[in-house]
Amino acid sequence: MLGTLVGALEVRGIVLGDDGIVATAEGMNEIVDRIVMLRRIHVRYRLRLPRDASMDKVERALETHAAKCPTARSLEGAVEVTWSVDYAD
């Protein structure tokens, strides 16, 4: 999802610096019939945006990136994928 989000921002003219984005992911498992199953993944982004970045464009990129991510799409129906974002100064 990270690469898809970076691409979605770049298409909208928002180029992040070297420290412009950090992503951490947490997976949550459940035991089903004595088998450990991955059920949920939550991705947390920390964005440091250029001062002239349009928040409308940033929000649109965030809203659409998961639906365009090959990995997230591959997991549909089996693993719930969610995300959140914090903005750095």
C-alpha cells in the first residue's frame, strides 16, 4: 500500500522528500479450528507533506489508494485491511 500511496500522491503533483512518509503495519490473528489465521492488517502512515501540498489532493489519494493496491485487493474477502494517517510538522 505504501508504494501505491506514494504513486497516487506523485500523480497529483505531490512529491515527498526522503523523510516524507513512514508506514508501520500491524497484523491481527485469530485461531480458527486450531489454526492461526491472519484476519486484519492496519497500516499507519506518518506523512510529512510539502508546504504547498493541496490537502484535497492528499485526501483523495488516501481515499483511493487501498482500492488500487494489488496486495490489498488480493486480500479482499480474507483479510480486512485498514489504514490511518498522522501528519508530521
